Amino acid sequence: MSFALELNNVRKAFGKTEIIRGANLKVAPGERVAIIGPNGAGKSTLFNLISGRFGISSGEILLKGKRIDGRTPYEINRQGLARSFQVSNLFHRLSVFENIRCAVLWSLGYRYSFWKFLGNLDDANERAEQVVEMIKLDRKRDVLAMNLTYAEQRALEIGITIAGGGDVILLDEPTAGMSKSETKRFIQLIREVTEGKTLLTVEHDMGVVFGLADKIAVLVYGEVIAFDKPEAVRANVRVQEAYLGSVLAEQQAAGA
């Protein structure tokens, strides 16, 4: 079977401290995978390794069958992987449309030039309009990013992430800081914009995890201790002992 993303015995140490300790993961094309685990488990570090921000200490990472460890972030992006971050990274003084178009221009291979009039780049403008509509910000098309609500800014960031046409998408805590109603709408938005794509998301909200993921990977102390369908992970005794039982109890108490 050909996997969209594959991690084989991946390790990462900072000095003498090993954060990722032989992580193994195989994600099939089109799967939606949530990565969960306690604080300090190495979830964001794992995303940084996959996307090329950090180099691995040993092991290998493959994207669609080709090794990407050792590649730069932009080279990995060119091979079809895109990611968002916990904190929104937007051009706050550009409009929604202009933010999306910047991502599209890069993906289409355009380079910034004083001799090109952006209004004439029909392919980039058409793609940008499609993404703006896809993320349901067409009514805010010309609004500056700085004037959007928090949830709208997060939607715009996802739009920027998918604008490049990547087919493997990494979302780092996409619903953090949202209300329950915003989260519910955002889950549906993520489902729609990642349809047909491979999705990995780091998420702490178990409602989001069980509502969105086809499979769940549980990361504890830098190791993937379980990777299975949500119902199997929920019933996994080792997962309950290491993480899930206490988290579910906390979230149930908070909702009471």
C-alpha cells in the first residue's frame, strides 16, 4: 500500500533531551487523523519535523513514498504538504482576497515583480476567488484581515493553507480559543475544505477529535502508543491510563 505520509522510527533530540522517541505512523491517502496526547508529549515538535522546520535526529519521513526529512519547508510544500500554526500568521493589512492570492501566487510559481499587474493574472485570481468562497468569507472578501473576528481569521488561515493545492494538510489546534458554536461550524468547514485530502490535526478538544477524525494517533512521551479508529482508541486501556480517561473526565466536568 502507498501511504500519503509515513514516519519510520523518527527521533528528535535537543541536546541530551530526546523529545520524539522512535515515532512510527502510516497515514493512508484521504484519511483524517487527529494527534492527541498530554502537554509536552511532542505533538507540535512532530509537526515541525514533518513540515521541515526542525531536522530529525534519526529515522525517516516519507511523503507519498518520497523521503522529505532533510528538505527545507518550501521544498516540502512544493511536494504537496501544507500546514497551519497555533497562532495565526496573516498579512493583517491585506484583505481576505489578497491574503489568499498571495498563497496562490506562490503555489503557481509566480515571483513578485514590479512589472506584473496582479489584476491580469486570471489563473491566480480565479483560484483565490474559489478559496475565498470555499472558506465562506466571500462576504468579507475585501475586509482587512485585522478586522476579522478570531474565528474568521482562523478560517482565513486554513484558506491560505489549502490555497496552494497541497493534498496533505497539517492543522495545529485549529479550533483553539473558539466557542462551542464556533467550533461546531469550524469542524464542518474543515471537513468541506479537506474533502479528498489527507488531514493531520493536533487537537485537545475531544469533541473535535471524535467528530472529525477517521483515526486517532496518541502521542505520549514522544512515542505513538496507539493508532486506530476513534472507538478503538477510546476503549484502549493503555490510552485511558496514559491520557484519555483524565481528559474526558475534565471535559465532562467542565460541561456539567
